[in-house]
Amino acid sequence: MKFFIDTADLEAIAEIKSMGMCDGVTTNPSLMAKAGRQDTDALLKEICQLVQGPVSGEVVATDAAGMIAEGEKLAKLDEHIVVKVPTTYEGLKAIAALSGQGIAVNATLVFSPTQALLVAKAGAAYCSPFVGRLDDIAQDGMELIEQVVGIYENYDFDCEVIVASVR
């Protein structure tokens, strides 16, 4: 089991890392803004240097071409960058294109086993099912995790599951 911290706060990352509990970091534009930094590329580089493990930086484009261009730019920042892409129709195109270039992708906004299957098939290195948001609407988020892990084991997908949006 690996622990990923969902923040862009360098002090919080350093504290969790000092306890041996930080295998990676996931971020998004709202977390970057909350950290109070406008220089998001520099912040991602600092996080990568601190963590020395996978650091997900999220694209903001909504079309595949834009996501691909942003993903390529993010991937050049540091060897530890993982490009975080939403699980949409356009996102699936971007996941396939980026992973086809050898760029690690974290598929976010996964709410169903079907979406998890699609992102793994498209080549995502990580799948982030939103457990907390499912729990918020009276669905069992951990049941989704069980289903996704079962699918990945059954079809021998090389895609790691990050339990996301945990409340």
C-alpha cells in the first residue's frame, strides 16, 4: 500500500514525508491556488524534489488536443510528474495519446467500474476513483474500489488504484 497526499502545501508534504507516510502527491488547480502560489510550474518542481516520487499535476483544458499539449508541457518539468487527466471522452483520447508517448497518466474523476476499465485500457498508470463523492451521495465508495481492483487483477492491467476524494 502506498500513501499519496492530496495537497500543494510544501510544509504539509514535508511533515508527512518526515513520518515516512508520503509515497506520492496529487494536486489540482484549486489546491495550487490554496497554496497561494502563482508559479505552478515552479511549485510542481519543488514538490517533485521534496517527494522524489510520483507527483500528479492536473491539466485544465477540456479538449483532447489541449490536454495533450498541457500534459506534454507538465511531463517536461520533472521525471516524477504524472499528468492528471479527467475521465471524460476527450480525456480518454488524451490518456491514450500521452501514455503512448511514455508519459505517466493519473486518470481522475473515476466514478464507475466501466470508467476504471476504460482508463486502464487507454494506458493510464494510475486510476483515481472518487470514493468520498460516492459516499456523499449514499453509494458505497469502497465497493467501487473492490470492483476496480477485481477488474485490474482479472485482466492483468498495470494500473495502480489511488483511492481519491477521501473524506
